[in-house]
Amino acid sequence: MSNKTLLFLLLTTTLATGIFAQGKQNEVKYEGTEWTNIWIPSADKNDLPRVLLIGNSITQGYYNFTENSLQGKAYAARYTTSRGIVDPVLFEEIKNIIKHHKFNVIHFNNGLHGCDYTPIQYETGLKELVRVLKKYGQGAELIGATSTPVLPGFVGWKTDEINQKLIETRNEILIKICREKNIEVDDLYKVTIDHPEWFSSDKIHYNEDGYKELGKQAVDFILKKIDTSF
């Protein structure tokens, strides 16, 4: 192969890669503020199993209850973020965490951010998330968690009907993918759907009672996996 031909191939590959990356970037619909919170306590210890909770502010809300309930049984870490399922940064951040920290159980969700993504985009992104978790998760047991509901009157997205349909559709997609990949599903949606008294005034987050109930169910699922993975 001549030097000119090699140079042409390298330039063509570089250009194609750049165009693809730009195309993926253009799919991302950023919020006004994008945030990520990574918390890995007792990172220097290996005497107990390790658990990673992946999610958003709802997950962050029940994290403390989960961590406290697992004391003496497992160390609980969290990766919580506003990044929607199309954002390539989501996959990169998660990949770097689970490549360099060994977790026995990963409890994951991504469903309440990026509300403008289509069901096809959501399904494609969720499949990519599962692929990353399986490839880089060092054999961690996976638990997929459904997204929790919003109350009528929530003004953060669109209309009550559209908001409800969006969450139901995304949960159906998650359940389908998890079944295909033999991943157990923690149906957090069912925990609070009939308990409006557990919601905070913004109609999407929870009060202490709500987060406690969500945390209790997450802990139940996690403990079953710890028994078989450590």
C-alpha cells in the first residue's frame, strides 16, 4: 500500500468518525443544567459486597435509606445524573466507574430525564446501557428498575396524559429488554402509583415516607442478589 493511499484511508476514517460523533452529539437534548453525582464510600475496603445504584434524583432520594439498611451487609455507592439515555457521556461515565470499581450488584434506571426522546431513541439507548453494564461490569448481578410516576398537575414536561404515557412506554421498554437479557426487574412504579400522599409538592419527587418505601423495595431486591453473588 502506498503512503498516499494509507494517508487517504486514515483521513477518510477520521472524517467518518468525526461525522458520526457529531451526529450522536446532535441527538442530545440538554437540560438547562446537567449534573452528575458520584459517591463511592469505603472504596478502600473489600470485606463486604459492593452495590451501585444508577439513576437520577429519585434514586438519590432513596439512596441514604438503602445505604443505611445495607450497613454490615454491603457497601452502597451511587451514580446519579440528569443525563438522558442518548447522551454518550452517560455511557462513558458509567463505564469508567464500573471498570475501576468492582460491584457485586448494579441496580439501574434511566427514565425521567430526556423526555423529548422518542421511544425508539429510548430503546436504543437503554440497550446500549445494558451492553455497557454487561461488558464492563465485571460480572455484577444486574437489576433494572422501572421509573416512578408523576402526579397529575406536574408542570415539568407536557400534559398529564403525555407524561403518563411517556413513563408507561419507557417502563414497558425496560421490562422487555430486561426479560430478553434475563435481568430481574424491580418495579418501583408500582410502589408509589397508588400513594399520592408520599409525593412532595412538586408532584415528581417524594417525601421521607415515599423515599423510605422505594428504598425498602430496592434493598429487598439487592439482598437477594448479594446472597447469590458474594
